[in-house]
Amino acid sequence: MAATSPTPSATPIVASEKLPHPFEHAATELRFRGLDKEFNDDLELVPVDIGEKEQRKILKARQGRKQYLPGQPRMRLDKPMRSMSGDNKDPLLEYLTKCHSTKGLDDLLPFMRYIFVQTPSYKHIMPLHHQTSHARAIKVTEHPGLHLVWYYEFIFIKPMPAYFYSQAFWDYIENADPELHKCCLGFMRSYYMLIQYDLDFHQACELRLIPAKANGESLSYEEWCEFIQPFSQVGDAHVNRRYHYGELRLTRINRAALLFRGSLAYFHIYPQWGSFLEHTLTPIITVFAISSVVLNSMQVSLAAIDMGGKTDLTGAWPKFIDASLWFPIVVMLSIAFILFGALLGMGVMGVKDLIRGNKIRQRKKEGKNDGETRSHGMVW
């Protein structure tokens, strides 16, 4: 059950003094060593023999506790369950992969490095309360590949599951699937950047992004800070590729999917042909409209030249013909200057972001703290 938002007090809640500011943690980024604060102890690891000399640890609920994965009654832990794919895979691990794997996005990100600029810094995340400053509505989704992906006027955010409060879960997933463990660590590190202030925390509770403790009580902001702190020290080497980045723009991911994967989109916001064609044809129609204006201007100029060759024109006609000759030329030059300025400006900003991104990558290769504190680039 998700947490309900506690009533904010008039006095700001201050976290423990040992907790650093989000941009002040040590330059040496470490492995995840476990939770400092555990709010759900319903789970335990149980060794099971799978061969003569081999054991595997499975996740079970303790005796007398709820016999399912915390926050998900559909995943029973007290009886065998059939795999959703019909094979012999562990159904629990299969479910967790579905909920937290971002493999599809991981595979696309290398292609976005040069063509569609993205800042390779996990700090590229604005606090939750600041999203509205960019006119973004928050869309809550369980799709792992949409977490912190934004599209014009809204951004997708995946809520944190209740079983992340359990140390037994983290021990289980690290041994069962190290790659999935990296996905979960990156996801939680993104929450460290997303919830930086008391205001962010209460907003997250209202949106049901943060679950309640095992006893049903809501966390306080100070408890949240103690819980999330260990994830802030996790380095990029210990999270998957997607979480080397912060917020991602869906339009660029869709274009990368079209160019490099041959699919119409990575994710369809409006899964209808009418909406797809509307967004696809808009730039084509814009180019056609500009071309039509230029061609019409050329036709007017040619007609004015033809009329100017006549000698029987009197009164205001010669002046009108001169205006008809030069005005279309002014229009065409204006369009050319505007397009050139817009393309030049976008190119300069894109190159600056590309250079900045490559510098951050180079510092990471050298083992230096990237020092990146901006939540977004010049052109996102």
C-alpha cells in the first residue's frame, strides 16, 4: 500500500547532520554496501540445494508475515508459481526483470551519443518540485524504460516498490541477477536526485511514489534521507548504462529507434495512425509551406519584370510594379536569414552540449568526479 502524504509542519524538517547535500558527496564513488535503514523485514533468504555441491538462495517471506512480495500480492512466496513465459525460469526473477530491466533503452543510448545529444551525467535530473517550473505534469507509470523520460509537457516517473525497503531483497537480487541489481541501484540513485527537499518528499507521497513501511506507517522526511543515503555513493560502474544519464527526451529516443532499430518508435504516446502521421507530416508540411511562399514570390517577381517591359503604363503602375519586383525578394531573403539564424543557433548549442558531454565522459574515464551540477543542457 502506498504512503499517504504526511501533513507538512510549519518548521522545516532537517535531516541528520551526517547527510550531505546531493552535490557534495565524496568524489570516490563506492559499491552499494547495504541499507543503513531497513523498513521492511518480512523477507529472508533461504538456501536451497540444486545439485550435489551447489546451493541457490531463494527469497521467502518469514513465518507469520504476509506470504507475498511486499506491495505485490500477485507474487506469492509460499507456493510454487508457474513462469509467465511457460518455461522453467524463476517466476519471481522474471517478474522483477519485467519491472526493472531497461535493456531496450540501454541498447539505444550508444547511438544517441553523437546524433542526439544527451548529457552523460546522472545528476541531469531536476528535483520533483521543479518539474512544474518547466510546465511538466508528472505521469506515474510502472514501465521501467519510461522512468524520467519526458515528452513536451509531462514526464514519466516510476514509483518505488515496497520490497526495496528489505535488505534481504537486495542480497537476493545481487546474487540472482547482477545486471538487474545494477538496474535497481541506478533507479534508486535517481530518486536521490529527484527528492532533494522536504517539498519534493511530500509531493512524492501525494503521488504515491514512495511506499509505506511494513507496518503501514508513512515515512518521515528524515527517515527517507537515512534510507536513500547509501544509494547516493554508488558510482556509474555499479549501475546499468541507462542510469549513467538522468532525464531523457522521448522524441530523441523515438528517432533513434526509427533510425537504428527500424521501429516506428521506442514508445508511442498516441498509439494511433492519425496521431503518428500528424507528428510525422508536420515538419514536411512546414517545409512545403515555406517552399510555396518562396515559389510564389518568384512568380510575382517574374510577372513584375514582364509587366515592366510595357511602355504604355502610366500613373502609379510603374511604382506598383517596382514594389512587386522587390518585395518578393525581401520576403525570400528574410526567410533565408531566419532559417539560417535558427539552424546556426541550434547547431552552436548542439555542438556545445556535445563537447560538454564528451568532456564529462573523458573525466569519468580518468576516474575523476564529473563535477556536473546542472540539471539540463542548452538543448536538452
